[in-house]
Amino acid sequence: MLRWSSLLAVPLLLTACTRAEKLDLSRLKAPAGFHLAPFGQTPHPRMMAFSPGGVLVATDSTEGKVVAFPDPKHTGRAERAVVVAEELNEPHGIAFHNGMLYVAETNQIQRFDWDEAKLAASHGQILAKLPTSGGGHSTRTLLFHHGKMYVSAGSSCNVCQEDDPRRAAVMQFNDDGSDMTIFASGLRNAVGLAVHPATDTIWVTVNGRDRLGDNIPPEVINDLGSGGGFFGWPYCYGNRIPDPSQTKPGDNRCAKMVPPKVEIQAHSAPLGLTFYEGQMFPAEYRGNIFVALHGSWNRSVPTGYKVVRVRTDDKGRPKGVEDFLTGWVAPGEKRKGVWMGRPAGVVVGPDGALYVSDDDAGQIYRVTSAK
């Protein structure tokens, strides 16, 4: 049985925190042998990436900025926060590719020249326009794999049939933004994108539809495979279960959908995911998946508000989901809108530590292990 230990930390009052209360890090819990500490601050950090020189860089969607967190002396805490790009339109996805910085805004992809010495992004170039009509999910996440750029865009609604095939999908581009194709469809809101080290394929977290009750449908993690797959939405959810609001008896579309690799408690809102390939954590964590669960907004009893670990076997196949970091919401809490923070992004650093962004408390945490 997994044992838990309180993390040693000093409560601190963050000026960037969106909650009126203190951010009490002693509430956060992780498995024995792990330690969590504050690393850097910006009001609403979301997705993160490491620069070619090993500096953590994060998007701040609400503030419209990209912020760098240098730790040149390797103290385990950023010495300052440096705004490297600003006046962006809800920047979310971020990646470095061929020495350049790419940012996914809600309406477009921009590429910037990157100056590692000055920690500055300049000469922004719009590479591609993204779908914005119809409202709905506004985050856009990006990833590079084998020289191609992949960008996710969520649906414009809770459940509907989209007119724009780029919605509820993952798009594939050349790295200059040209030659857009639909790589995967039927993904209501794919937020986290990461490459599985064993399968060499892109895996995604997907947020399921609302208003079917507290426990339906499950949130899922999908393997996009070689591309071209249909993943169910809006006609199906979970493991090929028809949505009665969108299907009629005899409809066989669910038999054709690609089933999920992992199912997670409904309304947990999985966002960032990463595969652990570092050397700091114990060997049994290698190849495991970490997922940030942002937390429910309309469930009668709140769920999510934590980081979970998906254990994998020696071939990278998921074996089960278990809590890794908890405490952002009190156990048994039954009031909506009551939490200490909301995990959003996860990334493994060059040092092997796990970095977790919290877009509600305005904090980035660093999780380490003594093995």
C-alpha cells in the first residue's frame, strides 16, 4: 500500500495568489520520500517547457504572457521571473523547436526568435490561424514530434456536431505552419499532449462532456497512434458507449472509435501530462505518466484537484491510476468553489525533478525525490 507523508514547507503568502487565503504547502501530500517546494510565481501559470539552456518557461494564459524562471545556481528555486513575451491572446501551449520558441494562442500559432542569454523572445511570426468561432474551449496546446507540429483545439460546445473539422481534434502541421491536416478527431477537449517513450506515439488527456451526472462520462487518456483515428465525441464516450443525445438505436459509429488507454474519474478535468524519463525518482517511476487534474466545476462533491500517477508495465502499458500529489482540496469537501489551488501543467526537468504549475494559486512547484 502506498504510504503518504506530509511535505515539509513553510506556509507563504503569495501576492500572485488568486485566493484570499494563505497557500499552506503543509497541506499538500506526496508519497514517502518525495518533497515539494515552491519554485516560481506568476499569476496564472499553465503549460511549461524547458529552453535549450535548461530554463523553465511557462505560459500565463490570463495575463497574456510567457514567463521564464531562471535558476542559474541550481538552488531548486527560481531567482526571478522574467517576462519574455507579452500582449498575447490567451497563450497556452509552448514548445522549443530548432532553437526557436513556439506559442499556441487561442487564435494562432506564433514562432519567436529565442535569446537564451537575455531570456528574450522577439520577432514573433504568425505561422497558422486556429479556429475561434463558436466559443467553447479556448486553450490550444502544441507539441513537436518527428519534425511535425501538432496542435489541439477543443470543441465549441458541451456536446454538438461541429461544422469546423479543426474543432475537437488534433491538427498536424509542418514546423513552419504549412500543410495542415487533421491528425485525430472526436476528441472533445484534448489538452495535454506528450510522446510516449515506449510507443513513440502522441498521447493526450481528454475532458469529457458535462451534464450526465457525477460519474459519467469518464475522463480519458488516448493514444493517437499513427493518425487518422476517430475517438468518439460527440457520439460516444468512455469505452465505445453511445451518447443517447447524439445517437439512435442501430448507430454503429461507436464500434469504429478508438477506445481509450486510461479512464479517470468523471469531471476531474485532466490537463497537462508527461512521461517520467528522469533519473531522480525511484526506478519504478520510469516511463510512468503524471497527469494534472485541474478539478471539477459542477460535480456535487468536488473531484480532481491533484496530480495522479499512471503506473505502466515494462512495455509502457498502463496498469492503474493512483494519487501522487493531493491536498489542494480538503478530503470530503462538499462545497463547490472551495480549494487551495488547481494543478494545470506537469513537466520533467533536466534535473529529473517534476515541475507542477498551479494556475489558481499562481505558483510553480518542484517535486524531488531522495530515492
